[in-house]
Amino acid sequence: MTDKYLYGELPAEVESAAGVKGVIVRTLDGTMVFRVYHDREHFTDYEIRHDDLSVTIDTDELAAFYKVGERDILDHSPQVLGLKKIESGE
């Protein structure tokens, strides 16, 4: 069910996003969006304006945190990226 509200002076249809599963995607122009798939061929990209949204990464997402010097990075897992493991002593 959707309700209508004024959003930035314009009418907007509003429905709760609670429990909706999607993917954060970087588009070709570099913009980050929240993509919700409706089926295999159709999806909606939502502009992200929320400034402190809680996110839980699924256990099967093949993601990893990297500490590179002073930078903290979230990226695909080393296996997905094909990274070479540094053995101790190298």
C-alpha cells in the first residue's frame, strides 16, 4: 500500500522499504544506487539519500574488507578478484 506525501515540494507516492532486499550498485556514471529486482529482467534503481541506513551483508555475497595502508575498503572477496595470497615470509 502506498500513501502520498509532499517530498521536496512535489507529490510522491510512498511505501515502506522495510525488509526489501536489493543491491548497492555503482552505475556507469559512478553514482551509487540501491537496485531492487522485480524479476530477472526488470529492476528499479533508487537514488540513495538516506544518510545512516543500517546494512547487513549476506553470508553468500563473497565480500571482504581490506586494510590498505590508511584506507579501509569493502570489495569482492579475494577469490572473486583472483588475488594472489601472500604466504608468511614473503
